[in-house]
Amino acid sequence: MVLRILSTWAPLLAASSVAVACSSTKPAAPDAFIQATVGPGDGDSSTVCQLGTVEQFLDIGTATGDNPVRVTDGNQQAGSTVHISCTVATSGSGFDINLNATQEGLQGGSLTITSPSGQGAVTTSGGTGVTAVFESGQNGTFRATNCTLSFAYQGGTVPDQPPIAAGRIWGHISCPDSEVAGQTVPAPDGGTENRTCDGEADILFEQCGS
């Protein structure tokens, strides 16, 4: 009788083991492509933006036609470890985004992009009022809270449609008034104004939390 009971339950136990194994599969690690620059914008003088030319702040992956090379979290770029963390979650009729890409080392940098939480401020048409922080080991940190997100890549339209969905986003962030904390310059009216530069980045984040 014992043998009969075991033979009856054996297939069920095996199926249960398979189900447990499948449910414990780890989600894919996030990956990203980033080309981020900071420098003088149109009409900016050297007194407004202290960077004399447009500087590469972060370069992760490679732009290769309509299918840029991505780097997965924990892998290497130019001999330095890359860290990717991101969330692209549905919220109302849009999405909330929280994106970060960092490359270690003195030649590295980071880019962080966030939209207002719970507002679904980024839609399939783009987004405004987005915050971005550009950081470079060589050139410091620039922050803007009034960035615009569009779905452009290499000056053209993102080839992947839709360009945003739960867990992924491909587009361009534009922050013409990126400020350096605590630095001011003389203003035309005789007062002072914050020192600003133009931060721009093509971005592609995938395998993000949703």
C-alpha cells in the first residue's frame, strides 16, 4: 500500500518541484545605453557655462544604427564597472520613471533621471518637469528640475514603437538650464544668476522594474 501511495504522488511531487524551480528564476538584470553631454548651450557665453566646449559626461554602450549596444548592470565599460538601476512604472495615463546609470572610476560619471512620483508625467508623447542630475568625475555635478523628455535618438525618431512601456524607455532628455550648486555669475541687470550649462542625453533603459 505504501508503494501504491508513493507511485500515486510521485508525478505530483515532480510537477511541484518544477513549479518551484520556475518561480525562483531571477529576473533579467537591467541594461542601458547612455550618451550624456554637458556644455554651452545656444548663445551661452563662457561666463554662464564655465565649460568651454561640450564635454562627454557619461558614455555607456555604443550607438550602432537603430540598435545601440547596451551594457548590463555589473558589466564593464572601458575597464570600469557599470551600475544600472531603473523603474518605469505605469501611473494613471502615463508613467513614473526613476533611472540611474553609473560608471565607476575617475573617468566615469553618472546620470539620474526622475519624474514627479505618482503623477504619470511621462507619456507616449514625452514629458516635462523631469529632474536630471549629470555627474562627471572630471567636471562636477549639474542638476536641473525642468528637463524635457522626448522620444528622439541620434537626432531622429526612436525606431522602437512605442518608445516607452512598463519596464523600458528609449528617448532623449534635454536640460538647457542645468545648474552647478552654489555657483553664480553676474547677471545683465547687475545682480547675479546661477551658473548653468546645457545637459543632453540619449538614453535607453531596459529590464527595469515596473
